Amino acid sequence: MNLDKAIYSRKSVKKFSKKKPDWRDIIECIDATRFAPMAGNNFSLKFIIVNDEGKIQKLADAAQQDFIKFAQYVVVVCSNPKNTVNAFEERGKTYLRQQAGAAIQNFLLKLQERELATCWVGHFVDDLVKETLRIPKNIDVEAMFPIGYEEGKTSKKNKIELKNILYFNQYKNPRMKTPKKLEV
């Protein structure tokens, strides 16, 4: 699958079939995260692949989102802020979020390439996720990704038009200035 196709066809899926993906494909998708930009080349992310049905149910409860329990796997993405915050102080917190987003996008695109379905879950009770997976208090839970094969077809939502998000040279300026013609 080429990059454009992966980007334009990626969508959030909340209905999973009972067919179980090969966990090695998920590891390959996680491997793509290592190539995202990281502040100071300090990779702060950790990944937990969960296939235990009881734990998946607890994660669904922690997120208050029932569809999660129907996934064959859930990948929980965590970050250890220590080194990045030590190196970049307060700005390090911003860098952590930026690099997590960049790495997660690599992960999502690789899942799309593998024809695996997921939905980015960012709403959950952190303490319940940490308790379920024995994540230390000093580690941040970034997101959860239930993974499986799509059941049926999820309709794609309309995306915002480019003209509504793009400005030139200053905020709210919708036009690029045309260079003046040079007189010869």
C-alpha cells in the first residue's frame, strides 16, 4: 500500500470481527514508531500488547467504551517523561506529547497498511489502566488502541476542507500573495 492510500483510507473502527490478527503484525507496526522524531533522540515511549480477555474487559471499563472489549488485542502506549523533562525542562512536556503523536501516527499508518482496524482511545481513567497493567505511577498512559479486523464497513467521515485550515504569512490570511511582475 502506498503512503497516500494509507493516509486517505485510515479511519477509526469500533466494530471488530472475531478473526484474530497475527500478533507479529502488531509488533511490526509498533516497530515503525521507532522512526518518528524524538526530542534529543530520546525515545520515551513503551508499548504493552494485551490479549488477555479479562484485562481487555478492564481496559474497556476504564475507558467506559464497550466496543474495546470486542477487540482481539489492545495496545497501550505509555511514556516515561523523566529523561525528556530532565533534558528540556518545562518544554520537555510539550515535546513528549509531540513525539508521542508522531510515533502513534506511524503506528496507525502501519496498521492501515496491514489492513488492521483500530480506534485511537484517549478517554480513560489513568489509574484503572495503570492498575490493570501494573504500570508504575511515574509513567504516563498516552492512549489505547483496540486492534482487530473490521466487522462490516465503517463509513468514512467527511474531513475538513484544506481552505479552512491553511493560512499564509499570518493567522487568518487565506491567500498567498502573488509576486509582482518584474518590468524588464
